[in-house]
Amino acid sequence: MSDDIPAAALSRGWGPANVYFHLHLVSDSTGETLQAYAQAVCVQFEEARPILHIHPLIRSERQLDRALSMVEDAPGLVLYTLMKPEKREALEALCLRLGLPHLSVLDPAIAMTGRYLGIESSHRLGGQHELDQAYFDRIEALNFTLAHDDGQNVAGFHRADVVLLGISRTSKTPTCLYLANRGYKAANLPLVPGVPLPPEVEALEGLNTGPLVIGLVATPDRIVQIRRNRLMALNERDETDYVDDAHVRDEMTNARKLFLMKGWPMIDVSRRAIEETAAAIVALLNRRKTEGRLTLAGGNDF
């Protein structure tokens, strides 16, 4: 691939730059679904990096023509979500003529769902982005989460769907924000050595009534590594208890003892991405909702 590829055309960190290829994402909506799908696929190919060409909101003939022209000028893989048959047909015809691999990424899931339900899909453009009640619920959840982050406004923790506890650098805030984006009111509280839990948190049952209280844990080595990186980013070089191996080990031991004593489930985030931690939390919430209670068998580490 030529060295004159502009940096802005490259994807945002999807793998090393050993092999480049053009990747066109064509959508009559925002293209967010396509981008998430494409990233999930591309990270499986560590030696390749896509040169992204994103064509969102393809609604008019002129917009479609512009996208087709760009595909023809920079041939590559084509992924698309186009609901209008005439636009799909035009794009597919161009890909067939140029011999380009192309895929309508939602078709298999839509077809399977239609067969199961026995009804036709509505082919609505950008239906997932409509300003429905779920959208406003997400906004409310985000506002709640921001107001109850890092131990703020503990008096309102009882109104949360989930409360996360953990020592520093156990990814409490980013996990809460991810949950809020999915419509869950999430609060979090850092566990600080020598500082007792607020009475409002002590009072939370956390298993079968009220907010689901969850402890986030990790290996001490992992916490020390993250904390050291954090201090380096802040240009702090002094050695303190914050990054002392023995001190961190004591912090984590005491946190685990607290969670066990209170009967709060624990999730080990040592090797989990934020999305994976959030998925485990949502699974616990759904279990409690479905079964009416949450029973912890064989320990409470998830």
C-alpha cells in the first residue's frame, strides 16, 4: 500500500499496519451498527488494518451515487445496511460488476427473526435510533449515574439499579457509564483504607431487594500495574502506598472479606473488558428479575 495514505483515512487503532485494505460501510442510518460490527470482525485479523470509508445517511439518489463512486475509486470489502430495495440493488450490482465481496450484515438476523415470528419486517430506516421511551430512559440513567459517581450523593443510592463497590482502579466509573448507556441506573463507591462504608450503603441488601450491590475485584498485580500507569500519565514519580504491592494486596483482601461478609456477589475484572463486566452484571440483574431472587451457589465470584 502506498505511503501517501492520509492518517485520517486509517481506522482508529484496529490492529497493526502490516496489511491495509479498503473497507466501505454503507448505511441509510447513522452507521453505528455497521462500525461496531466491522470492528468486531477486524480485530480478529491482527496483521491487517482497514482503511475506513464510512457512508452514513444514504437517503437520496445523489448520496447513493457519491457512495458508489467512492466504492469504485477505492475497491475493497463492502458492508451495508440499506433497507430500500432499489438502493441495495444498485450497490450490489456495482459490487458484482467489480467483483467485490459484499454483505448486508442485518439480513441473516432479520430473516431468522421473521421466520421464527412468522411475520415480515417493517424495513424502517434507523428504527433503533428513534426518540422513544427507551431513549429517554437512557438519558435519565446517564444523568443518575453521573450524579452518583465515585461516592457522590450516597443518599440516592437506593434508587439505583446496581451499585458497584471496589478499591481504586477496578473500572467502577467506566462500567457504570456503559451500563447507563444501556438504560441502567448505576452508582459506585470507592473503598478507601480506613474509611467505613456510609450508613446508606451499609443498609443496602444488595441481593434480592433494592439495588443489586456488586463488588469489583482484581488481582493485586493487575491493580498495581494500572495504578503505576495512571501515576506515570500524571507525571507522578513518588512511591506511595497507592502502588505498594503489600498495601494493595491488603486492600484487595479486605475488600473481598467485606463482600463475603455482606453476601454481595463479586466480579473479577482482571482480564475482563468493560463490556464483559457489564454483560456479567446485566446477566445477574436479569436472573434476579426472572427468578425473583438471586441465589449464590458455590461462592459468589463471577
